[in-house]
Amino acid sequence: MEKSMFKYSDFYGFFTKYSLLDNYGFFNGFKSRIIYKILPEYIDSASFEKHILSCKADGLSPTDISNSIDFEKLNYALLKEDLNHSITLLSSKVIAVGLDKNIKYKLQGLNLDINVFTKLSQYCADIDDTNKTDINKLIDEIKVLFQNFRKQKDSFGTSIQLTYKTRLLEKYLQRLRLLTQLYYDTRNRQTWTELINDYITEYSNHRSLTNYFKYHFDLVLLQIVNHTSKKGEKYIAKTQKEYLSFLKKSMLGGAVICIFALIKIYIDGFYNSILQDAFLFSINYALCFIVVKMLGGLIATKQPAKTASTISKFVDKNDNLKVDNTKDVVNIIRNTSSSQFISFIGNVSVALPLAIVLFLAINMFTGISLVDSYKIKVLKSELSVLNFINLYYAAIAGVFLSLSGFISGIVDNKMVFSKAGNRLRASKFMNLFFVVDNADRISNAIENNTGAFVGNVCLGFFLGSAFLVSELLSIPFDIRHIAFSASYVGVLIGSEGISLQEFYLCFLGIWMIGFINFFVSFLITLTITLKSRGITTQQLKDSSKGLLTALLKNPISFIYFKKATA
């Protein structure tokens, strides 16, 4: 059914309704959408919005609706007036975001020019005396300004509200460009089609609870991964010197883990209640991870949750929601893989033999036997590659490793965004008990390390208490961790409770556990970080082809670092 457009009395709602910033607040937005579900808003029959919705109900496409406009019967005086008001309002919204106190100070702190907002106000106010090219150029300058702003967000942190505003500002600018194009050429059917298509899309999305939840979930994900990606860069070797440094640090991490693995076996020998064991195991794990961090060691399985976020940052280096350079993606994944491999080697190569030495030393000097025949049997079952449930348990550990990485990222971001270091320095407590230099050092240490500390504590309680799910719900639920498992193999060797064949099965088992730890943690983190950046499946397929080619040509380069490739 074809419709023709006569002298409608209102275009303003069509131009501006879905380009306005909602009063931010998750529950406010949720409540308004519930109300619209029950009581749809009233749209005046004389408005152009009503015409669009009527045509849409008849099955017409945005192009068909645009073609139905009869320019000869259009009220140009009314159209120009509504366009002028809409452009003025929308430019004011752009300026309000750009000159918002929190954003303005951050832009100035990054030495970014904020005078473009004043210029935009002048251009839009004098649109009849302004060249169309000048307005488009200014809109592009503001887009670039906020692209640079987002790229440097690691220096000031971010929040859901800040991310929400800066994302919406892109929509404002796009709508402002279309409205100015229409102002200078009111008969441009392509511009009308784009505006009508945007209106129909937003009309559906603005009432959808599903899209509302999805959008806010994506904002939360983006907030989490912003700082995780920055932390992850130091876990990827870019030179052979860094590669060898990772080996040394992971060997130190393996030594610390071995000690705490033996403590865990010792605690388990007291046969406490399950709640007591869960608490003691959790504290033991948490202390282990904190001590490794304090000593500067590396735990291989903790790297994926951070390096995956960094890879997503390299995939979308220009922060434009696209795969920017396939070669860079291949190189960063190659470096990540080799860094991860050498970290596994370092952890296991020290944890296993040191466990033998410490077990024999404890037995010799104290007479304490950490394991009995029953415990030996349990350990062999928990490590054997033939016991496939261990791979499931290793996957559970991978989920916890990924989750703790996200928690660490959340806390890191909150510390930076809230300027926790500066606030601590200004507190009366710091000024009362510490001189200025010490106060600065302590404040910086708290701001920089709180995220890692909270993440380590959370991971410790996740791993130490996991078995409670199995005990309370009678379902198989536990964890397996490569470095702790390697220490347990050393205990079995020291106790002479393992044959050569069983050793092979357990040794292969710990590598399978490590692979699952890495794969699950890495996959979860990478999937979520790519989702938060809006990377499409097709873009990933294109990058995967280059990755597969590089892997087939030189697989050794993915485990051994010869020279810098990124």
C-alpha cells in the first residue's frame, strides 16, 4: 500500500526523540520500559512519526517510506524551523557531554582541545551563514577527539556512566551530521531514508528490555576489560630477553607454589570438618598467590585472564570496533603463546623436583609423613591422564582463573577512576603518621596493587572452597591446577608410592590439566573482551586464516621465542 505525505504539523519528534540522552540510571531506564510495555506513549496523528509507524505497520521499508514523500506538498517553512531547533538541541547535547565537569577535566588533563565544542555551538547557531563542509569537518574533529579520549582511558579509569555517555555521543554526532545534510538539501531521499531507518530501529530497541539488558551488560564488560588489557601487556614477551625473564620469574613462582602445595597436603592430613578445610585451603591458596606477586614471580595459569584482554586490544588497536591489522594479531598471539609456554615450563620444572627434595627433607628431619597409603591412592587418581574427570575439574579452575582476572580489573579501574591514590595522600591519617615521601609511596602502592590483591584473595577462596559444592550438593565439582598438581607428583615420587608407568600417566596428566587451565581461562576472557569491543564473527574468521597459516608455516615460533615479532 502506497502512502503520500501531506502537510504534517510536527517533524521535531522524528528528528530528536531517539537522539536524546536518557537521564542515566539503570533502574530508571528499566522502569520506563516496563511502563511503555503496559501503556504505550501517545503519538500525535499529525506528526511525521505517526506517518512512519503507519507505513511500517503496512509493511513498507524505510526506502519505500522515503519515496512516499511528496516534496511538492512539503511545508518547508515548518520543516526548516523544526530542523533548526533540532540541530540546536542536538549540538547542545554534544556540548553538554563534552563540557561535563568530569569529562572536561579529563580532556584537559590529556591536552585535548575542548574549544571545538564552543565552535560547534557557534556554527549551529549561525547555520545559514555556515558552510556545510565546515560543520562536517568540525563533527569529524570531535569524533577524533573522543577516539583519542577513549584510547587514553587507562590513565584516568572509566565508569559505566562515562562509557555510556561517550558511546551515545557518537550517535549524537552521526544524527547531527544527517540533520545538517538535510538542512542544506531537504530533498535528499538518501538522508531521509537513513533518518527513517534509524527511527524505526530505535523505536524497537527503545522499548526492548532484552536490548536494554544486553547493552548495559556490554558496558559492564567493557568497563572490566579496559584495565585488564593494560595489566596483561607485561605478561607477553616482546623480546628474547623478556622471554628468558619469564622463565626465571615462573621458576620462582613454581618454588613458592611447591611450598604451599605441601602445606595444603599437611592441612588435609588433620581431617578437619569440610568448612574448616575450605577456609584453611582458601587462605593457603590466597597467601600463595599473594606471596608470588610480592616476590615478583609468575603463575602461568594466571596469565591468560590478562593476556586475552590485551590481545583484544591489539585486535582493535584503533578502538573502532574492527580488526585493524591481521599481521599484528598473529604476532601478538604468537608472543602470547610462547610466553605462556615458557611460564608453564618454569612452574613445573621447579615445583616437581623441589617437592621431592622438601618431602624427603621433612621426612628426614621431622619424621612427619605427609601422605599415607590412602592419600597416595587419591593423589594418583587426581593426577592420572586416564581419569578424565580431572579435565573437567581443570576446566572449573580455568573459569575461576578468568573470573578472578575480571574482579582484579574491576577493582583496578575503580581505584584509578575514583583517584584513590590522590585521596589517600590528602587524608588526615596519612599526613598525621607519614612524611610526604612515604605517604606518596604508600598511596601509590595501594592504588596500584589493590586490584591484584583482591583478585588473588578471591581466586584463593574460589579454588580452596570449590569442593564444598560437591560435598553439599552431591555433584562432581572440584578444581585441578597445573603447578599444584606438579608438586603432588613430586610428593608421590618422594614417598616412593608411584611406579614408572604411573609416573608417565601423572606427568602427562599435569600437562593436560595445564592446557585445560589455560584454554578455558583464555577462551572465556578473549570471548568476553572481543564481545565488549563489538568484533564480528566474520572479522575473526579473516584473522583466523592468517593465524592458521602462520601456525602451519612455523609452529615452533608459538612455543619458542627467537626474536621480536611484534
